[in-house]
Amino acid sequence: MHTPQDARRAEFLHAYDSQLRTDAETPSALKIKQLGPLRLVTFAGGRGFVTYADLGGAGKSTLQGWVREVLNHFGEDPAMTRVEWKSRGHDAAPGLHDALLGNGFVPDDPESIMIGHSAGLVADIPLPAGVTLRRITGESDVRAMSAMQDTAFGDEVSESRANDVLHRLERDDGMELWVAEHHGSVVSAGRLEPVAGTDFAGLWGGATLEAWRGRGIYRALTAERARAALRLGKTLMHSDSTEFSRPILEAYGLIKVSTTTPYEWRR
């Protein structure tokens, strides 16, 4: 028996497949080659990417051939150092997993595709004393945000990651950076990524320093990004989440509609 949540899941999955695949994934592509239904995308920095709206009913032998052709295509360019093949759990893809493994691709952990209505994420969340939220654009603020995210994820503070974010801001592609600060020090952050030509905005890069977790700060930051999305006319929110963050997004009202698994090949 189908439930209202089943109907919402089907509605959201259809919106995902029709709006968030192919063009929406590759706005900064340097070039794109078509191989059957596959899009072979070249990004800056020697990075290749493979995506598709669906596989058109291709069988096992066809998929094996495509995987080999993908590697031949990217392998011809010595500047290409890594290639990601983005798979989705609801696609009919017979033998794809084995074909990718047999050609040197390594799967990362599956992530949940989470979708919900933007309006459902809006809420008035009380913040701890001294904590404020704001959107940032300045270089010093971006570097402080990036350093906090590195620390929250247990990584070394990376100047190059901060530079990448600053370059994105220079392109003015719609990305918004939001932070929570305690007396001027960044304690939580996340990106809002409106997807041009769609109903969607993405929630990405969420991080909170360990000492500040469980106090409603990230929930408030999510609500603020949802308000920003609605101001931009984006009525749906999406995120690819790990098993750590999936329950958090479910508590906020997002629904798991499928999974996505990236497979990576490195030269």
C-alpha cells in the first residue's frame, strides 16, 4: 500500500531525475563529449566526470564497452589525472559495478540523495548566547570559514581549498556562503547552491566545530539558507549526505529518494 510519503518520494525522485542530472551537474565544464547517453565532462585541474540522465536500457556488454571507451577518451589527455563516474542506485545498470572495478575504478561510500520542500526547512531556532548568523563574501571571512570546516572534518587547514572557494565566488555562479559566529569566530558553516533553470537549491559543505554541536546552530543555519532559497524562487532543497548527516536532514524534513555512489579512477 502506497503512503503519502511514498508519493512524495516518487515526486521528488522525478524532479531529481528531470532537473538535477546532466546540465545541472556541469555548469563549469570546459568541454563535454557525448557517448550514447553518457556525458564525458572535462573540468579544470585535470578532472574528468561521467554522468547521464539514464542508461537507455543498455545491457551488460554495452556498459562494459562504454567503460573502456570512457577510459580511452580521458586517457588520451595526459593532463587528466582522475575521473569520477557518478552512479545512482535507482538506475538499471546491469554489470556496471563489475565493469568499473575491472577497469580500475574504486567506489567511494554510497551517499543518500535527500530532497524536501524549502518551506519545510524554515523555522525559528533559538541560538546560544553570542552566536549570530550571516552570509559572507569577503576573502578573510571565506578563509576563516574554510579553516573552520577543515578543523571540523579533522583535516589539515588547506589554503588551496580556501582558494578554490574564492575562485567560485569570483565566477558569481549563485553560490552563497553562510556562517554562524560566536563573538566573531566561525563555529559552523554551510553553502547554498541554487541550480539555474530548476526548482532546486543544494545544501552543501555543512560543518560545525565539535564543541558547538547539538545546540541548534546548524539547524538554524539550515533554516536561514532555506529562507534564502525561497527568496530566489527555489522551492526544493537537495543534498547528497553521508550516513552521519542523513538522520539530521531527515529530522529537518528531507526524504531519502535514492543513493549515489561515486567511482573514481586515478592515473
